[in-house]
Amino acid sequence: MSEEAVPQQGGPAQPKGLLQQMEELMASLNADLSALDADLQSAGTTEPTQSAQAT
């Protein structure tokens, strides 16, 4: 298989690049983790986790 550059078509129908897709996924993941962190902080969990007990 050769790795030739595929000519990209202009216009709004242009497919997203892999880097842009990864950036969007990372932004979404970051938002989800931030929301989860806020939920856990508001729950006021004071019990140490197993990983914290092991140290």
C-alpha cells in the first residue's frame, strides 16, 4: 500500500482531520470529567479510596 495524499475537497462538506476529531473528543472528555469531579466534590465523600489507603 502506498501512502499518497488524498486531495481534499473544499467547502463545508470537507471531512474533519484526525487531529481535529481527537481535540473535540478530548474537550468532551474533559468536560465530562469536570462535571464528574464537581458531582463528587458536592457529594462530600470523605472516605479515602483504596489507592489512597495503599500509600
